[in-house]
Amino acid sequence: MTLSWLKEPSLAGLKSGTPEFFAIQKKLILQRSLLKRAYDDWYRRLLEDARSAPAEGSILELGSGGSYLKEIDPTIITSDVVPDVAEKVVDARALPFAGRSLRALLLSHVFHHIPDVDAFFKEAERVLVPGGVISMIEVAHTPFARFFFRHFHHEPYEDGRAEWAFAQADSMMDSNQALSWMVFERDREKFEASHPTLKLEKLQLMPWLTYFVSGV
């Protein structure tokens, strides 16, 4: 369960992942100055990474949901796994783009929802131009994160799992919040051996408190 004081009343009764849910989520982010500051910082970092890539190719945002990233950069292609949310319906495991047609893949709190990240990495290797980037915002593997997600959040935090993959019936609920740590830190040698054309450039901790207390 989620702590009652962290719940957002305006989202009560709405099914997660619906267009209505994401519309309210986006409205809340834009209205709350501290929360928007957190997103502005995340988006700035994502776009800096995208702009560091070669100029040719498009930028794709995966799992756009309530994002306003396209309002900052209108050239971005938005996508989500559910219809009527973004410009394209896209499954990260089967990207509907030609080889070497994208220069950046941007994910904000999305990676841990991908049930087969090996398939995603293979697709990324196919569609990215040489020098293209994958940039993502994810939960840090900290004692607080382990405690909070294990006891007070609806999404699982299973850092003891050996496998990266997990079963998924609901794209919003079925996930593993520890996945980025498992792949890029715990199992880094496995990642590098499995996907030698992908290079981990940077891991960086970012401010999180304003997002945590927002309830969104």
C-alpha cells in the first residue's frame, strides 16, 4: 500500500495508465512548483544527453504518460504502451523504427516497467545511430528506497531476484523498481558482455525529496 498522506485525491478512483489518469498527473506536475522543478531538472538532463548525440536521427521518448517533455522540445516523438496517450503506441521490446533512425531514447521512470530489458537493449542497438544515447531517470538503490518500496508502495522492489525479466499483465503495476541497479551495477559485467555495443557512460544521483512528497 501507499502511505495515505502521499496519496493524491484527484487521482483516486482512476485506473493507472489511462488517458484520464495521465492528463491529471500532467496537470498536477505543472501546477506544483516544487514538483515541476524536479521534472524540469530531470528533463534538462535527458535533453542534454540527447543533444550530445550525433545530429542525425530522431529523439524518442518511451512511456510518455503525463510527460511535458515535448512542450520543451517539439521535435521529440512521444510514445506509450497504451493508446490515446502519446503520438505512437510503442512497446520498448519491439521498436517500430528503421535501423539507425534514432539518435536518442529517453525514459523517465519507465525502465523498471520493461519486462524484458534484454529485448529492449537489442532493439536500442538496432535503431540507434552510431554514438546515439539512451538516457533514463530511475530509482536509486539506497536503504531508504528499499525500505519505502518494500513496505509502502504498490510497485515491487525485488533486488534479490537473479533474473532481470519478470511477468507482466499490467504495464503500470507489474514492474521491479530495483531493475536499473540490478542491470547497471550488480550485473554490470553481464550487461557489458551481453550488449558490447552499449557503453555505460554515467550514473548520477539526483534530488528526489520534492518528488517523493508530491503524492503523484
